[in-house]
Amino acid sequence: MKKLLLILTILCTSLGFAQNKALFEEANALYNDAKYYEALDTYKSILDSGEHSAALYFNMGNAHYKLNNIAPSIYYYEKALLLKPNDTEIKNNLAFAKNMTLDAIDTVPEVGFSGLFNRWASYFHYEVWAKISLGLAVLFVILFLVYYFSSATLKKRLAFITSVSCLLLVFVSLALAFHGERLVESNQPAIVFAKESQIKSEPNLRSTEAFKLHEGTKVQVLDTVNNWKKIKIADGKTGWVMSDDIKLVKTL
């Protein structure tokens, strides 16, 4: 019975992949024929089936861009970039879409050791850093064994120095892996979908207005209180926005 269920599951999954592939090609054909609304409907049907991919989000971003839908185009490009963070084409199209936004916000660069460590941790995904630390640990064990069993003085010295260096790098890469994981977990990007959104100093309508944001602007969500989100923008300013005015990038 279990084998039968497994076979049925595999068959259903295969049929689902085949159907989604056919729908994806159909949507691409509609896009190429400049039928962007129809293409989006077809892409959305793939999303509704539970499939999520960088290519799907990228193409949805392209269709919205063609329709001059600022916020949705940036939103889907950002979702694609989460899945393929080093993709040049996604980055380029995202840059074009951001040119349509009204808010010109200067990015405050991270300085000092903290900023440098963040850049190192973000250079690879934290799982890659973990694999690097594991590889270095294996290399340390091999070199230490060479040092322990070798009789030649020069060979022992070289093996010892290299093994100690590998051990130090193990700790560094592990630190980068843990820090990278924290950065990923704390990264909660969102896109403003309201045409114009009043950012308040406190999470209530009676509080004073801190500043305004317009559709397509990317923010970082720091906290949630009822139907309000505390956000931070690229220049470091913070405030509270109504939850309905923004859309979290990491949501499926």
C-alpha cells in the first residue's frame, strides 16, 4: 500500500511539473505577443499550484514592468533576486524598474569592522560558509596527521603551520556562517504598494507624520504592532506604516 501511494505521489508530482512547464511556455508566448495581462494570469496560475522559481518571478516582474506597474515589477524582481542573488539580468531589470520610483533615497554605507564583516558574511550564502568550514576542518585533520607522523623537520613545520592556519580559518568561516544566517533571518524586505503612504512617528493615526513614501520603494520591516509595521529605509530613517500599504518580499 505504501509503495502504491509513493508511486501515485511521484506520478502526480511529475504531471504537475509537466503541466506547469506547459503553462510557463504558454505564458512566455503570450508575453512575446505583448499580451501581458494574459501572461500574468497564466504565470499566477503556476504560482497558485505551489511552484516558485526565480524564472517565474523574473518573468512576472517583466510583464508588470511592461504594464508600468511600478510596485509589482520591483516586488517580483526582488523575489527573483532572493532565489538567485547573483543573477546579473535580474539586477539590471530591477535597476530599470527602480528608475520609475519617485523616492530618491540615499543609501547610508556600512562602515568599520561591522560593515566589513557583514559584507564578508553576505559574499556567500551561510550554507556555503558552513561547507567551507567543514572542508577546512577535514584539511586540518589531514595536515595534523601529516605533522604527527612525519619525521622530516621541514615537512613537520610546514604541516603544523598550515594546519593551524586551517583551524583558524575554520573558526572564521563558522563565525561568518552563523552571522550570515542571522543576517538572512533579520532581512525582512518589503515594497511599498500604496501610491503614497504616510509614515508615522508612532503606530497610530493620531501621531505626527515622519515622512512620505511612494509606490515601489523598498523598506526593511523591523517590528509589527497590530496593523502597523515599523520600517527602516536606506538612509537610516525609521517610522511606522500601515501593513496594507506594503507587501513583504519573503511571503509566498
